[in-house]
Amino acid sequence: MNDHLVIFDTTLRDGEQSPGASMTKDEKLRVARQLERMRVDVIEAGFAAASPGDFDAIHTIAQSIRESTVCSLARANENDIRRAGEAIKPAASGRIHTFIATSPIHMEKKLRMTPDQVVEQAVKAVQWAREYTDDIEFSAEDAGRSELDFLCRIFEAVIKAGAKTLNVPDTVGYNVPGQFAATIRSLRERVPNSDKVIWSVHCHNDLGLAVANSLAAVTEGARQVECTINGLGERAGNAALEEIVMAVRTRQDIFGCTTRIDTTQIVPASKLVSGITGFPVQPNKAIVGANAFAHESGIHQDGVLKHRETYEIMRAQDVGWTQNKLVLGKHSGRNAFKTRLADLGITVDSEEQLNIAFARFKELADKKHEIFDEDLQALMSDEAVTPEQEHYKLVSLRVCSETGETPHARMTLSAGGVESQSEADGDGPVDASFKAVERIAASHSELLLFSVNSITGGTDAQGEVTVRLSKNGRVVNGQGADTDIVVASVKAYINALNKLVSKPEKVNPQV
């Protein structure tokens, strides 16, 4: 048996529900295009009923994506279903994913519904969804803590109603592999017509077992896994797509299935999602961590030099890791720049965006002699706010920092086209600069995160800064990159402020 394992990516929905991981419509579209390039089977683009912004993002993705199925989540009520149906209407292949809770605690405490009412509502939801598409997925929320007899009952009912995919979520990360595998095995044995549907799993990582539980389910016949890039997701996250895909690929002796994923696109997808959300990847993260294919031990190094497979079960190139190499310099032209962006999977939607990005590239090339792919990716990530949305613009910045003296920043900031100057002292040059910005912007936002990473090696490397701001319940990320880390920090802070100004409606579904 060598079945197809459906990879269902929910980075744009469940992943985006991580506090601070909210994405703009344009950012969502960039991620969706990368997922399509990676040949993901199903892209869960969002939760259409959550907000007009999320509906618009799903609708836009449905118009743009041709090679992957575009899916919208919907609660088991008529309004959610109809919003989802309208959102996916332009898709070449569209799916509605509807869910209702099935565990005793959820039915009693959250839904306040009887089991009979839950089954009735689930059937109605599938029937409403069939008015829009034949590709309907039903999820029994908190299935990991649900009674097996009731799961059999509700799954039998939704199969009769027309559901094609049945999802068994471990919503709170409560299960362990042996138990979860037994649940999948029992459901496939006991539910009538179980062979007529695809069994799916959606595991959370509260106990660090999301990938293990998902793979255990695959050994028992689950043929769809719901996962996210980098394991992104609320609380402790979801099963990591890269780990699921590479485990199945590497251990063909265990798993009787294959995926259609282009694994060379895994690392680019990881970097894109990390850059947009501001969630850095830990160095020792499997597959996509910076140290995933690094060897420090002399014994390991000796073994790898003699024969790679002594200590490596995968090739770094197979998942998209490549040697840093010089690709462009200050004498490179627009066509070379545009071509390299295309090679990296970066789409430029308009001539104006290309002109702006090329000007920034030239500015960077004057500061940094060697321009690497990572520099280009950071430069393009810095374009998340379009020129029309830039309410605040940094005009000039002067920072003084001296041993034994209080750091001081003086800057000129344009706000709505009007330039203002401000000065401030701080605990350090970055703190002084942020305070100087705030004296003009007066955003009264709360700084939740300040993160600095070096994009490449060397003392002339760009620093990439992520700033997370919170105001009135909204959380936004700002990114900035520059060879001067203080300038990069101010760029990131201003980028976040511009998102607060330009995006008054929250896109991500914090339902």
C-alpha cells in the first residue's frame, strides 16, 4: 500500500490565532502562494465569519490559488457556513470545513446543548455546506476527550449528510500516541461507510506530542494531517508540517503513504512565515532550525566527512537549505534583481513595488558589499506596509551612546506628511529612540516583544528586528532590517505603528 497523504495546512487560520501572529491580507496571500508552490493539498485560508477582513483575505486567496484547494473554517451554524461558501466561491477547488464540539465538557459547559442537539446541528451544517461545494470536511472539536460511542454516532450521521473528510482533532493536546492511534483504529472499524471518507487528524502540542500523535494516526489509516509551518498555532502550537512530511518521506518502511510536497520549498516557507509573524525559529528546531544539519562534535564531523549518512538521515538540500552565496551587488541591474526575486519565490505585484524594492536594494548594496538571498528576503519582508499606508516615516535619526553617559536620541519623523522633531533619553540607544518616536506618535501602545536576529554572518550583516505592539486588544508585528541595528529597531517600531494606523480592523479570527 502506498496511499496519498493529504497535507492540510492551517497556518493562515489556526497558526494565525497565535497572539501576535496576525497577518494582513497581502501577507496572507504571500504565504498562500508559497504553500501552493510547495504543493500543499489544502490551504485553510481563514475563518470567513470572523471578520470582514478575514472574509476578504479568503476571497482574495481563492481568486489567486489554482493548484491547491482553498478552504474556509465555519462553525456549525448557517451564518458561518454561508459566509464560508461565499468566500471560497472563486476557488478552482474550494472546501468548507465545519465543526462542532463533541466532548461532554464542551457540550455541557460551552455549547449548553444535548448530544442529540449536537448531532442535529452537525447534520444541518453539512447540508448547508453542500449548497456551495461537494468538498465538505467535518470536525468533532475536542474529539480527543470525547466518548467513542458518541463520535461513532455523529460521524455516521455526517457521512450520510455528505461529508467527505472526517477530522478527529486533539484540540487541547491531551492524547498520547498509543491512545490516539487506538481511537482512529476504532473509528475506522466501527463507523459505517468509513471507507468512503478520508480520515483526518488535527493535533495540538500542549504536551509536545502533536507530531507523534499525528504520525501514530497515519499508521492506523488517517490519510489527512492538519499542520502548520514551523508548528505555529495558539498555545503550544500545532503539528509541524515540515516534521510530518519529512518523517513520512524518510521512514517509508513505517508509513504506507507519500505526500506530493516539494520539500525543497520547506525552508523558504519557514523563513517567510517566521519573518511575517515575528516568531523566530529556535536553532535546534527539527528540519528548519539553523542547527538542524550542523555538526559540532568531532566524532560527528569525522563521520559525516567520511559518509554523510553516518549522522544525517536527510540531505539539507532536500528541504531547501543551500549554501549562502553572493547573488547580487551594487552594480546589478533591475532585471537581475527581479529575476533573483522570482527564483526565491518572491512575487512583485506591480511596477511601483518593484521600483521601491530596487531602490532599497541599491541603498543596501552601498552599505553592504555582499548581498545574500537572506538579505533579499528580509528586504522584501520590510515591504509589508505599502507607501500609501506609511503614515509615519523616518526622516533622520541621530543617537549618542557613550560609556558613563545617558544614551540620547534625536530624530525627525514624518507623520501624515508633516515633519516633526523630538529628543529623548533612554536606558540604551534603542530605548531612547523608541521614546523619541512615541513623543511624536503618542500611540500609547504596549511593547510586547523586541527581538533581534542577524540575517547573515559577518560584522556588516543586516540586523533583522521584530517589534510587537499591543493597543486596545489589537496586537501587531513590525519588522525592520538595516546594517545599523538601532535604525533597524526604529524601522520595526514605525512599521508596527503604521499597521496600527492602516489596519484598524483585525483580520485574524480570535474567536
